[in-house]
Amino acid sequence: MPNKTRLDELLEEYKAQPVGNGYIDIIVSRDNYRSFAKALIESGFIIEAISWWEHLENIGSPSSYGMGGPRSRFYHGWFAEACADTDDVQHSSNTLAAVVEIVEGKVLGEFYGEQVSFKKTKSLTPAFWLKVDESWKSR
């Protein structure tokens, strides 16, 4: 059974940052998302959905396709919440392959004449929504 202590350890290890004080919208870098998802799944956690953020390396930079959001705890800059619906991960296919397919195939749309997609847009960053006890609070 997954436990909160293990989850908090994974957040630190993979430099994943929850937005707010729960375990939804856990922003993880593009470089770490696969290994973080794999560790979560192997530890028994269920990734319910994936939301999207724009990572801006400079605090003063305006977002291109996002709204407001938090400063990054692990990297330079801040995150702006993308104007997009979350992508549900089917519980029956809560596998690394299913998560990778959603992330790698993500296309937000066109902003300022440019297509924003995970493959083309280096600032597009995933965040995982986990199914955990609602009483759990992140650090």
C-alpha cells in the first residue's frame, strides 16, 4: 500500500513540486517525468490525470500560453498554469506506457502562430494528479 512518507521521498528525489498543499498538480521537469512516473507506479500510486504548465526560467518573464503560478522550488524561474483541460489517465491502463503516450502526444494548440506541443515546446511541463488520501498534505 502506498504511503505518504514514500511519496514525499519521491518528490524530493525527482524534484517534483506540488502546487498548493495537496498531491494534485505535482509539477515535474520534462527530464524527470518518466522516471518519476515509473517510481510512482512501482510504489503503488495511481496517476489520475496530467495537467500542464509553462516553465519560465526568469522570474520576470511573462507567460506565453499560461496564467499565474508558483516559483519553482528546484529550478530557476516559475511555472504558469496552461490554459488547458487535464488529461485523464484511465485506471485500467495506469502504466508508464500510458503516461508517456499522454505526455509525449500532448498538443495544447496554437498560440501566437506557433503550435504548442510537448515535442516542440521545451517550456511545456507536465504535472501529475495522484489518487491519495485527501487528508494527506504535502510539505
